[in-house]
Amino acid sequence: MLAFLIKRSANAIFVMLSVSFIAFMIFRFVGDPVELMLNEQATQEQRDELRNRLGLDEPFIVQFGTFVSNAAQGDFGISFRNQQDVLGMIAERFPATFELVIVATLISLVAGIPMGVITAIRRQTWYAEAMQFTSIIGVSLPSFVVGIGLILIFSVWLGWMPAFGRGETVDIGWWSTGLLTHSGRMSIILPALSLSLFQITLVMRLVRAEMLEVLRSDFIKFARARGIPARAIHFRHALRNCLMPVVTMTAMQIGGLIAFALVTETVFQWPGMGLLFIQAVTFVDVPIMAAYLCIVALIFVLLNTLVDITYAMIDPRLRGAEK
Amino acid sequence: MMLHSPTVLEAAESAADPSPAPALEVSNLTVEFPTRRGVLTAIDDVSLRVEPGEILGVVGESGAGKSITGLAVLGLLEAPGRIAGGEIHVSGRRVDTLTEEELTKVRGREMGAIFQDPLTALNPLFSVGAQLVETIRLHTDLSREAARDRALHLLREVGIPAPEERLRQYPHQFSGGMRQRVVIALALAAEPELIIADEPTTALDVSIQAQITTLLRRLCKDHRTGIMLVTHDMGVIAETADRVVVMYAGRMVEMGRVEDVIHNAQHPYTKGLMSAIPSLHDRVDTLTQIDGSMPRLNSRPSGCAFNPRCPMAGPRCRRDRPNLVDAGPNRAACFLHEGGTQ
Ligand SMILES: Nc1ncnc2c1ncn2[C@@H]1O[C@H](COP(=O)(O)OP(=O)(O)OP(=O)(O)O)[C@@H](O)[C@H]1O
Ligand code: SF4
Ligand SMILES: [Mg+2]
């Protein structure tokens, strides 16, 4: 177990260093932040003073070292645009994105797994075929089209849910949650749905493929020979053997969803990290872009580790690997 | 039930058992696979019987239809395969007409199964104890604790050491031989009258094969379970079975007591099979080898399916189909024994 942890950590550190290098390169080579931050009339002294304050006059490797050590302590510098602490700005936006992604993930699992099971065990029924067909539409519609469609139907025509924003939020420590207020819950439905639609399809198709595979296996045949009823065969014996890839995919996709949330957040004006990033791109606010990259990478790395741990929980074969 | 039918009186050793019904009785079974290019008949007019406490060996080359016969009995034929004719009775109860739901209650309870590969027969994600308790509770009214005790008892009975500990372990922690013992324990969980064992030793090491066949034999005699032992290994049959059915291309070609079939084979195909057993090579006339291979399902010759490979084949063999008739101590499907010309 210890060896496993050390290996994982070494891996994680290597990945994070690579990503921060890329982030830093962007930092370094996208435009001249000094030009962007100061107006036309600024004097040379003002420029030099700012350049010095931002550490831009140091040699490359020193700058990278400073960047990494600062980043490791959560210091990503200050925003070029409004001179605020970058980490603070991201931390403020993080809960919105996180809640959106988690709700979208839950929706995709709650809808996708049963749909996958049904399409696998009830092949050739009209409803299984219908789900299969709808799922093709699900993968091929771009997320912003789905978002706009949902707004049109549920906000504009039916007026059931708000078209944008996060509703009222409640602060719990530094975390601001929208899940505790009615308007917050109503607001998250449409963006989460639009973000999860693609996901539902992925989960459904994965579960279906895995189920079909597992149902052909010997232990299912033997379970039937033991007299285990169909329901227990499908949901106890087969489904559980399909969960491993679903867990992997879900975890990997959470990272993907955070990235995808860019689009959804823009469509629904959802005040999350994605929206912050998009705004940062428009203003070439490099520290925010760099910080965003590093944080998303960190989330990916953490999720990966979590996947391995969950694996061991589901599959006894991986549990005692050190024996 | 105290009714004594003549068949029970014939089976002298089962005289102590009041139950008149054979563990398994298959009559005129036909199994078909409808395909796009016509219906393929995988099993053609097979009739066999397994008495309680008896091991019936079923042998034949790969593709002879041994497994399909077993699966048909268990009601586990995979679509589009279907029973197209005949009847199957398990302990006197007709099972080939049951619905899937009714079959679920018969499987495991009245007939159990052991399949070839113990490595893949157990669900890898559940402990051995969980799978045993699940099966036991499904077929009995035992409480969880009582079912656990029974599981322990079963593991002990199939010869697994330290059963208390083993109960908590997962399939991957067992060796192949031990896993096959677990599979046997699972098949025995509800004391079925019949066990279909399809190549139970083929995937195991030779040294372990003997242990498993000995175990099967003991269980069969102790519990008076009827076992249909499917294999293509005549050696296993010789050591384990009481009677033997030889199958070729979906039909029975010979049937008889094990020593008669081995030492006094009547059908040309069985004679060829016997020569393939190394331990029997001391016999003088066993150097005959069967040339060629069994015809595929979609290209079976007319007449006797064995005629292209048979050294004795005559014109009638290519035209008519031989039925099982008395042949020496056995029954064989071959015109040589019908008295007429081949
Ligand atoms: N789904 C299917 N569709 C068509 N033919 C099938 C199907 N399943 C089996 N068969 C055919 O049925 C015949 C009997 O197969 P079976 O599995 O019973 O052979 P076997 O005697 O058990 O051989 P082995 O020793 O290889 O296990 C074979 O010719 C096989 O090709
Ligand atoms: S019937 Fe003819 S072909 Fe068939 S086994 Fe007998 S002799 Fe050979
Ligand atoms: Mg077989």
C-alpha cells in the first residue's frame, strides 16, 4: 500500500509539474502583461516598476521556480485585470462550478445506469430501441444548442425555471452553496441537465456494452444454473461487474465536465470558474488562465487517485495486491 | 410414493430407494438451431436415463452435442437454439415445457450444474461464502446463520480445508482445483437429484482431475445424486462412470455399461475412440485410428453420419440411418448389428 501511495504521488507530482510548465509558458509568451495592464500614457518608470513587481525581469528558470513554489502554496499572483488575488477569485467561483458538475454527474448516473441496463436486457423491445435512438441524438447535439433549447422551452415558454444565474446562495464558511435555497435548486436544474445530456448517453452506452459482455460470461451462466432469478442476475451479479468501467469513466469525465462547463456556464451565465476563465481569455488575464489550468489539472490528478481507491473497494482482487 | 415400476426393479442397486423416478429421463430429444440458411439439427433423437446414485458418462468428439444435451436439460439453451421434440423428466417431473420462471425454481433445487472452467464459474466480486449463502437461502427457508452453517458443512464435505476462513475469501484466492470444489459445493447446495457435470475436470491439472472425479463419485454414492458426466476423456469415464453414452454428430451411437463399452465396443466409432486411450493400448486390435474429423452441423452426410470415416461402411450406410439396437452387451446404432446388409 505504501509503495502504491509513493508511486501515485510521484506520478501526480510529475503531471502537476508538466502542467504548471505549460501554464507558465502561457504566462510567459502570451502578450506582454505590462502593456495590457497599463494604459498608453504610462511612463517608462511605471512600466519598469510594474515589471519588477510582477517579477518579469528575472531569468526564465528563476521565474518558473518562483511560479511553481508560489503555486504550490496557492499563490497564483494577482489578476492583471482587477489586481485581485487570483486564488481568491477562483475559490469564490469554484463552488458554483463544482455543484454544477456534481449535480450533472449524479443526473447522468441516475439516468444512464438504468437506461443502460434496460437497453441491454430488454433488447428488441420498442422502448429499448427508442432509448438507443434518442441516445444517438444525445451525443450529436452540441451542448450549447441543448442549453439554448432548454432555456427556450423551460424558461421562455413554460417559465418554470430561471434562464440564467445561480439564484440565491447561502454561505457555509468560504463555500457558497445554491443547493440550500429554492431558487438555487431551480436554477441548477437546466444547466446541470444540459451539461449531463452527453454524459447520460455515454454512461448508458457504456453500461449497455458492459452488461452485454458480462451477461455472456460463465459465472452468469453458472448463476442461472444455480437457480438465481433473473432480477438478481441482472442487478446483483451482472451490474456490479459493470461498475468498474463506469466508475473510471465517471471520474475521468468529472474532469471533462469541469472543462465542458465552460460552454454551459457561458450559455446560462453561471458564475463559475469556466465563466471566469472565458472572461480571463478575453482580457488576456494570464495569471487567472494559468491558475485555472493548474487547478483543473489538480482535480484530474486527484480524481485519478480516487478512481484507483474506488477500484479496490469494488474489486476484491485488487484489494490485497501487496500480499 | 411406493409404486414400483419395472424399471426400478431392473436397477437392482436402487432397490433400497423408494423413489421410482429416474434422476433424469430424456426421451427422443431433438434440439434445433434455426439459422438463415435453414434449420440445423444439433441433437437428433437422443434418449437416455440416469438413475439415482448413478454416473452416466457422455462421451464423443468436440461438436458431438454433449454440452447442448446438458444445456437442454437445464433449460439453458441460448436462443435461437430450441428443443424441437422429445421430453425431459427430472426426478419424474417434466421440465422441457416449463416457463423460464418455473425453471428458475427447478434449477439449483432439483438439478445442479458443474461447468468446465472453475476459474470463470464464480462471480469474482462476491466472497465464496456470500455465493453459497445466496444459493442456499434461495432454495431453503434457512436463516442467514443456519445457511452459513450449511455453507461451512458443504465446504467441509467437498474437502476444503479451513472452511471458516475460506468462507470469507474471494474466488481469486482459491486454486483451480479448490474452485472446482466450491463450484461442486454450490451445485450441491440444495441437494439436487441430478447434477449435470460438463467437462468438470478438463481445465484442471492431471493430478487434481483424479481428486475431483473421486469426489464426484463419493458424493454421487453418498447422496444418491444422479450425475450426467459430460467429457471427451475416456480415461475419466473409465474411472468414474457406471454407464456410458457415446455420441457422434448429434446422435447416440452406442450405450452400455462402462466396462462393456470400453472392452467390448460394438460400434466402429466407439472402437476408434477406445484406441485413442493410451492406457488401453495394450490391446492388440486397437491400432486403428479414426481418420478425418466429425462433420460440421451444416454438412452432415445422409445415412449414417459416420459413414465417410467408417472402415466398414457399405451402400446402405450412405442411404439409411441406423437406429440403436441390441449389440452384444450394449446397444449400438450401426447396420452391422441389424442383421441385414450394410
Ligand atoms: N448457437 C449455436 N448455433 C448453431 N450451432 C450451434 C450453436 N451452439 C452449438 N452449436 C452446434 O451444436 C453442435 C454441438 O455442440 P456442443 O457444444 O454440444 O458440442 P460438445 O459435444 O459439447 O463439444 P465440446 O467437446 O467441444 O464441448 C456443434 O456442432 C455446434 O457447432
Ligand atoms: S452404420 Fe455403416 S457407416 Fe455407420 S458405423 Fe455402422 S458400418 Fe459404419
Ligand atoms: Mg461441450
